[in-house]
Amino acid sequence: MAWLPLGWESVFFSEIEAFPCAVLKRHFPDTPNWGDMTKFKEWPDADIDVLCGGTPCQSFSVAGLRAGLDDPRGDLMLTFLAIAARYRPQWLVWENVPGVLSSNEGRDFGSFLGGLAVIGYGFAYRVLDAQYFGLAQRRKRVFVVGHLGDWQRAAAVLFERQSLLGNPAPRRKSGERIAPTVEARANAGGAGWGTDLIAFSCKDHGADATTEIAPTLRAMNEVDGNANAGGQMAVQAGLHVRRLTPTECERLMGFPDGYTNIIYRGKAAADGPRYRALGNSWAVPVVRWIGERIQAVEEIA
């Protein structure tokens, strides 16, 4: 969704949850869904430029990676690297929650970065917050960008020249508030979640808010695990409090209205699967910015 305006084409998906599969089928009927990523050795060959996905952060050793790319042993982070090693895309984009930086005292994330180096990718990583990309939601995520054989190009994607010179990050004015994150989990914290794997070939809506920015939207429409309006993300209208609608959650993530409002199993999709799918997704404008930066680096290379 984020990269279609750039003229990129999706080559394949790897998604196993039923409702997101149905959403993908509705919007991308010509793109195959190859299903379970742990069965990647059964997938056909493909020519791709960008591989993107998010996997749970589980500890593994780089030594084990060197010996075991042909047998990832169920570790999805290792599987992601093994898929990259097989298809050798020029670019990788990987996303996770900020907790990944401190998981196992940082060793898990360090192992992932070390694994990228083992298979030949230079890399850079940065925490990006959706509130600074036109969305009325506070949603911090770690993004890793990898480039085959060249860390400088990866860094050029994630870091503007001004930030490399030490200029401060943007700040909101006093009094402006933001919403928490749209998450796919019913409880806060941890990185035991995943997003679908998508491969792309690179060919040639913002939030409805003013100064009010929502918290991170989670699965089941929960806000950062707080028992807030019964555990649901809510808004106040006069004396009344109500939960956010799926359409409002779509706006918080940057999707068009009704994007997840599909016919599912013979009837209109229920709210629950829509909340969960949106919470598991990536903030569209953030990822679009990354794609634009990748394209710009490609054009000047």
C-alpha cells in the first residue's frame, strides 16, 4: 500500500492469518500469497529488489547462522535472513517494536544485525515515530534497512544529512498531545508478534485530528494495555465516551477509509479482525518515506 504510488509492484506475500489473507486477496488479486515463511525452500524462484517484513525477536547465534541457513529451526528471525540469502534482493526492510533493542540485553538484536553482515548486507537502523509523518498516532518502531554489500546506502535511506550533522529531532509544541500506538496485541510490551512478509519489484490518508494525537493502536483496539474505557482506545465527544471505529483506526495507520471493510466468509467483516489486522500493520506514511528514500538513493547511484 505504501509503495504502490512509487510504481513498485508486489511480487509475493507470505501471510498465514485468515483475515489479513482475505484483505490482501481483495486488494492484490494478482499477487500470490506463498503462505508459511518457514516453508520458503518450497517457494519458486523470483527476481525481487526489496524484501520487507517483521519477525519476532528470538535469540540465535551468528555461529549457528553460518552453519545453519539451510535449516532455520523455526526461528523466524533466522528464517527471514535465510529467505534474504536465497533471493539476494538489493534491499531489505525489517521492522520491530523498540523493545527489540533491549531484548536479552541487546544480544538478540545484535545477533540479527550480525546475521545481516554474515549474508553480505550493510545496514542501518533507526527508531521512527508515526506522529512525525502526518498521522495522529504515537507509534515508535525500529526500522532496519539493509543494502547488499553497502552500509552507506542503507544509512543514506534512514538518515537525512541534517541529522548526521547533529541537528535536533523535531518536537511538538507545548500542549499538543498524541495518541498511543495501533498494536496487534491485547497486552503491551514484548516483540512476540509478526507482520506479513512482502517482496517487491521496483518499477517505474492522513489522520483526522488537529492537536490531538492518538496513542499506539493495538489489537482489539486497546491502548498500550491501559484499562481505558474498558481496555479500548476511546474518544470523548461532549459527555459521551466511545471506542474508535475501524475506519478511524484505518486513518490512524494511514490507510484509506474502508480498506479492511471487506466481505469475509460471506458477510461484512466484524470489527475484531479489522482491529487486529490494522494493529499488525505498518504505518503507511512512514514506510512510504522509506520507499521514497530507497528510490532516491537508487536514482543517484
